[in-house]
Amino acid sequence: MDVLAEAALHGASPEDLERLPVPDTYLAAHTRVEDIDMFKGVEDKDVRKSLRVGEVPMPELAPDEVLIAVMASSVNYNTVWSGTFEPVPTFSFLKAYGKRGRWEARHDQPYHVLGSDAAGVIVRTGVGVRRWQPGDHVLASPIQVDDQEAVTHADGMLGEGQKAWGYETNFGGLAHYAVVRASQLIPKPAHLTWEEAASTPACAGTAYRMLVSDRGARMKQGDVVLIWGAAGGLGVYATQLVKQGGGIPVGVVGSEEKAESLRRLGCDVVINRSEIGIGDDLTDPASVVAAGKRLGAIIRRETGEDPHIVFEYVGRATFGISMFVVRRGGVVVTCGSSTGYRHEYDNRYLWMKLKRLIGSHAANLQEQWESNRLIDLGRIMPVLSTVYPLGEIGEAGRLVQANRHIGKVGVLCVAPERGLGVTDPVKRARIGEDRLNPLGVMAR
């Protein structure tokens, strides 16, 4: 660990941080451009072979950016996509972005530093940064926007310059340092550890926009909400948002272990996929309807109603069922397709029953701050199942790739161990360790 990162870890003053030198290189999890074809013709695209950890050059800081010493990060599914070089190699994003100008050109490198979550300490600010200073404890929004684009001021997610940080841009959060625009910054909840805090922005913010925001499903009290993959990183936050908002969460999971974890989170109805009888490639129309009828019967038996909202990110394996099972006038809101992007569904159930389909992607900065406020209030909890050191990013990524995890998989970067970063222990004690660790898991 270099002296600047060590000083940030131990709470150095803004003046001391500014006096210490920024290192020329830093440790980062990354992919390499020469590995793009490594999985051609290979069925199991094991990300342990492609996610590498090593020194990379420190980039120059733009006027509207900050440099964060990253204490902890987490694995999102876009890290798996990056590591498999699918659906397209992310180096194509970096190359296209690099053509836009001087500051963008920094991103076009033969390596790609990954990671769309980060919790850490600001150690440098660009000359155009006004509201933040070295020493501030922050989180990073997973979305970078162009604040000089007009539509950004209506909704940052609609801007042409909107990009997934650490996926469509370089210098992401799975590293000792990260380059972040000031317009991505979120204050870190003082009662959380570094790894707990780092597990929240991408998934909690995305679930908030999908369910609560005016741009999403506009969930109200009493809504029955079907949540696919409810024990995953997105699902655990969706479950809590539904419960806290007075809705009735109905979670679908793939194992009894995950079902039990979801019950501990307070999910009202938990359904094992085996009860519905679906696989990962259910596209035959008659089978889709049959599975939908089985699922609908279970939901009506447990809640008395069909779902008002379906929280969808699984994609090909579930989308036809989602469109069938949501009630007349109901909403399917989708933010991804982890089992495949090409969906087949019977469009009659959409138009003849006046259902709505909403596409949603991450969250704008205001939505990120709103979801973070709920976390800061102790209403929504971080849900970590395990934490890996940065040097084992391959194993962490593989766990998510194989869907063997529950909730979020954390990654320690500069922080040497779990449990660091709490600056309001009184608030933490008031909320309670048992609530802050709803899965009851311990460090690896």
C-alpha cells in the first residue's frame, strides 16, 4: 500500500492528504485487450481466467473529477460481462469513448479497470470541483453523465453521454484508486463499514428507480410485487424497498438456502423455482403459459391477488411468464437480461390486458441520493453474503457468474479487513448489528 492510500485509510487530514504524492501506478482488477478472443469456442467462459490484478498507470485527473482511495467495492454482473467479453468486448466502448476528446482519450487503453461500485476517501479534487474536498468519505454512483447535455437536467439517464462507470468507462472501483466525476458522488452513511457501504449504490439505486421513482413502476402501498432472482444483488434491495413501502414482496429463488435467507429479510411470500417448473430457456408458448398459470395460482393462494408489478432482470428465461402473470393494467419493469437478451412473449397479454412495460437502467443522481437516504436512515440494509480481497477478484466474479451467491459479494481494496470505516458507532448501535447483517454471515 502506498503512503497516500495508507493515510486515507487512517483518517489523515485534508491538508496531509494534499501534501502526500499521488503514486504513478496503482493496483487494479482489470481485463486485457489481448485476451478478447480467449473464450472463442469455449463453453465455460470462466472469469477466473480473464479477471487480472496488477499495477496500472495512474491517469491524469480532469477538472470535474476526483480521485478516490477505494476502501471497498463489490461485484456487479457487468463485471462478469466484462470478464467474458460478451455480449461485446468492453474495449469497443473505450475505443469509441476515447475518440470524443482529450479527457475521454485517457479511457482508451489496452487494459480496462473494472468495477461500478466504490466506497472510499477523496484524496484529490479537480480544479472545477466545488462541493467536495480531500478527506470526504464517499460512495460512487455507477452512472457517469454529461452535465453539459440539456436532457441531463431533466433525467441524467436519458442523456446520450450517460455511461455505466467501470463498464463503459475505464478507471472503475475494483482497485486501490478510482477516477470519479464529482456529479457521481454520494455521501457514505457514517454507520456503515466500507464493505457494507460499497455494496449499496448500484443495486439499491437501480431497484429504487425501478420500483419507487416516477420513472419506474410508481409502487404504492398494498401492491403485490413479484421479484425474480429475489436473493440476488438487485433482488435483496427490491425486497426491502417493497416491504418498507407497504407493498407485498413475492420472491422467486433457486434454492431452499436462498429461500431461507429471503425470509430473514422479511419477504412475505417466497417461491422456489422448482415449484414453477422452469428452466433457463423456456420459450415454447404453451409451456410459458403453463408455468405462468402455476406461478399465478401460487401468488393468488398466498396473497389473494395477481401481482401489480413484476420486477424483471432475468430476461429470456422469465420474461414471457412475467408478461403473462402480471395483472390486467399491471406493470413489468425491466433493467436487464442475465439469461439472454432476446425475449419471446405473447403480445396479446400486453395489449389486450392493457399492461405496461417499462425499461429502466441504473438511476440518476437524485434517485441515488434518495435510495442512499433510506440506507442512512436505517430503513434499507446492506446485504452482503461474503467479502473477498481484491487479489481474489477472479473467485469473487466466478461466484456471481455461477449464481452461487446471495445478496452482494463485497471486495476489500485498500481496507485490509472487514469492519472498518464506521464513523458513527452510536447510530450503528441504535440500528443494531443483527439488522445490519440480515443474512447472519461472517467474514470469509
